Amino acid sequence: DGRKIYSEFCNVHTCERTFPLSKGLHCPNPKREHERFCSVDLSCGHPDCSQTGSYSSSAEWTQYFCPRHRCTMRGCLAGSTNKKQQQRCDLHILTCNVPRCERPCYENRDGTLDIVCAAHYGSFNCAWAGCARRKPGYDTKYCLEHKCAFGECSRGRERDAKWCKEHKCAISSCDRGVRENGGVMCKDHECNSSRCRLPRMTGADFCTDHGCKGKNCRFEARFPGGYCEERHACIVGMCSNPRSTVMSSTLGIFTDRCVEHDRLNRVGRRLSTNDMPERERWEGRRHRYSDDIESMRRRELERLQKEQREREERETHGPYAYSGWDRR
């Protein structure tokens, strides 16, 4: 309102702390010549502490707390609570990791805070025989050195491995972990076909059902136990036969059809429109062969559906139901 409020002291001795106008604006206590605030405003905010100081980083007056009574959270200037075992303010105090426990976390001898309070401290020791380490959470019994390394698994590791029995590769000689898609083998031993849990063939990417039967081929078969579409299977529809090889005097030349489809293709090219009887016989054979292919396709689909049901049944009874896996 334009009024001037004068301090009782000169510029040298007027404390820089200010109050609301209703309280007179200026601090009623004088300060020393080289201080910003009076001795009252420099005192530690803890009731029974005689230490004094100020925060040089604060432009305005901020209640000072000495190192013994200040929150230990980096950058925090607030006073610590009166709760035992932890020197932190109400905002930064860490409470016990055990559900529904509101006690402050226990302070270790080295000054670090544990994840639980003093009451639950003993229950967070690693369950591994001879281990004195602390476990990382309430939902596991083991420390990080003995806990399974697979995701959020809380089980203990197998001896000389990083994974528990559930998440260690099912191949007994392998010490790797299983794939994260719910498999039972590591990425180097499990078939790459979607949802398949069978082991790969030696030197291949797929199991015997899903790997191409072509020599030294790593592609996936079109049908279980058959050939790949990329290099070895006949290109006609759902045909599961391999492509034929036409031998020349120097090398084998591969066609893109099986023997029967290649022959029908060559016969069809030779027939002319004037040779109607022969062409009709050829068309009849082609239609019959197409019917055979459709029947073959239905059988293959039934086989795939049966295989899927068997896999789901194996998965229902557990990942180790397959008798071919050595779990010793």
C-alpha cells in the first residue's frame, strides 16, 4: 500500500529474513556484520541441537538442519524424522518392502539402507546353504547370486548354472537358459518353427518334423517331414514331392517341379489345339491329379491338426513330458 516499514537496526545488522506485514516484515533480532541472518535463524531446526549454519545455495531463508539432523537424500535440505534406523525426511523415508509393513528400512553398518525394517531383517537372508548375502525382494528366497537369472523367476539356481531346473535348457549337457517364448530349450537347441518344442537336428535350425529333407538345407519344410518351398519342394500347389533333377552330361539341372508335375507340364506344352483326343486325355489326367492333390492337402491338414493337439496335450502335462529330452 506504499507504506515504508523500517527495521530497528541498520543495514549492516538487519537480518535478511522477512515475515508477513502483519508480523512487522523485518526479523526482530539483529545479525552479525558478516552474516545474512541472525543467530536464531541460523540455528539447527532440531529442538535439542545447538549447531548453527545456513544454506548458501538458497536465495531466501530456509530452515537450517545440521548434518546429524538433515535428510540424507541427495539434494534434500529438510530435517530428518525422529524415526529410528533411518535419517530421512517424511518425503524421502523408505519403508519396509514387506507388504503392509510401514516401518522404516533398517540402516546397515556401512550406512546403506536395507530393503526391510529391523523386524523383518532376519527373514531376508539368502536361503542358499552357507550364503550370508541378502535376497533382493519379498517374493524370492535367494540372493542375486543364487536366484534364477530368468526374468522374474524367484527359484534357486541349479548347481553350476545360472538358471533353475524349470528354466535351464532341457539338453543335459547344455548350461544355457530357455528361450523367453515359453520354450524348454535354449535358442541353440530348440526348433525354430512356431510353437514347436522339439530339439533341432544336428547342424540344422529345425527338428526332424519341420526341417527340410534336402541335403545340407536349413530351411523349414512345407509339410512335416517334407521339403522347403525355397529350394526343394515342388512349386505346384500343395504338392509335397521333391523337385526333380534332370541329368546332363556334365551336371545335374534342377527343375522347379516334381517328376510327375514336370512330365505333365512338358506334355501340355507339346499338345496342340488340333490334337483334341490326346489333349482331352491329358486334361482328364490333370484333373484327376488335381483331385489327388486336394486329397493330399486334406490329409496334411488333418496331420497338422493332430500334431497341434498332441503338442498342446504335452504342454498341458508339463514341459518335460516329452520322453526324448534328457533331464538327468
